[in-house]
Amino acid sequence: MNMEQLKLDQQLCFPLYAASRLVTGLYRPLLEELSLTYPQYLVLLVLWEKESVTVKELGEQLWLDSGTLTPLLKRMQEKNLVTRTRSSDDERVVNITLTEAGKDLQAQAAAIPNQLLSCLHLEPEQAMQLREQLQHFLVQHTQVL
């Protein structure tokens, strides 16, 4: 048995985990200024593109299940950032729509991506390459989940 494989520095999972924690930690102070959590910010990113989506569509885009999304969206509705309405065609379908307050946050959040890049000391091209590699990895392994 090759014990070298069990060393922490040989694991792919650890740098991914540590990098994820680092990046979300760097977002925290930027998002606190908007009274947002990182998951709320992700929801808003989707809605700023589409303005209205179903919970199912949102879950697919964010890789989150409805059990995770429901309390998150409920808190966002309480903050008047989104509305949740059941579809008149199928009451199992819940539509998520931006409120005016949710739309207004987009202008306030516009500087966040560049602020994050500055914190990471990455050039835009480096960040783009890393993002593309990670997205390719995720797309190739979507069937695993």
C-alpha cells in the first residue's frame, strides 16, 4: 500500500476546500456592507441576470437542493430582496423574483468582483483561466453528484 497517497499535500480535495474557504472569507467583509451573506449574493447574481427563476432552476444553477434554498430564500424575502410565489399552473413550482430593493443592490455590488480580484492578487486573465478550469472540471463531473 502506498502511504504517500494519504498525505495531506497529495490530496486534490484539500486545496479546493482551503481555496473555497479563503475566497468566501474574502467576500465576507465586502458583502457585510450590503448586509448579505455569500449564499444570498449567489442568489442575487442569478436573479440579476434573469430577474425571475423557479426554485428548481436556481438550485440547478447554484448546485443547492431545495432544503438548503428554502430557508435562504425565506430570509431573503423577509429582507424584501425577493418574492416567492407559487405557480398558478402547478403549486409545486415556486417562482423567485427580484424586488426593487433586490434590483437596487446590483449597483452597490458592482465593484465587488474587482475588489475580490485585488484581495486575491490575481490578474483578470489569471482569474479567468482558473474559473474556466474549475467550470470545466465541474461540467465534466456533474453526473457524479
